[in-house]
Amino acid sequence: MDNNEHKALIRVRMSAADAHYGGRLVDGAHLLSLFGDAATELLIRLDGDEGLFLRYDEVEFKAPVYAGDFIEARGWITKIGNTSRTMEFEAYKVIAARPEAGDTAAEALPEPVLVARAKGVCVTPKELQRKKAPG
């Protein structure tokens, strides 16, 4: 689907509070939280309601994320059912912290680095769908 109504984009900086493990490493659950936020935006745009996240069908963590990195989470709807909405998500590192160069050093990456991807299904009960979904 190419309709922007069926796409979401969130960009956030991982803070020291997001670092869950040694070495400033951010846990994967934080990336899933970003995917959940993207899903909520998609459901609001499509249905006029936040809906419910039913399940993840696949989750892959591809590269580490550290405090200070900027992450871009993307989501899009791939299938619209009666109440279900199948979605895919990708998260990319677009700016990397460079603590070895200084406490506030960072660099914009020439190409985004895929750090996670997932597939999932959300549901908006019929009685909560305030907009008519296409197709």
C-alpha cells in the first residue's frame, strides 16, 4: 500500500535512561515499544481509534542500539481485515553516538543501519472503528 495514511514514522534519541545493560546498550523491548507507538498511529489514522496490539508474528534484532543513538521506527499496514490490521515494522539507526570521541560526540550515518524488524497484527473492534477502512 502506498497511501501515507497507512505509514508511520517516529524518530527518537535513545537516552541514558533507555540503556538497560552495560556499555550503554538499549534493550530490544524499547524498540518494540516504538513499534507499538507506530502501530497506534496507524490505527488512529485508519480507524480513528487506538485499537489493540494482538500479537507479534516475527521479531528480529539485527544490530545493537546504544544510548545517544537516534532511531527511526517505521511502520506500515500490509493487510486490512474486518477488524484485524496486519503490519510490518523496521527500526533504523540514523545517528550514532560516538562516546570514544567525547561525551557529546555523534555522527549522522551516511546510510541508515537496520537494527530491528517485526511483523504483527492489531485489532480495532468494529464498534470502535469511526472511519470506514478501504478495501
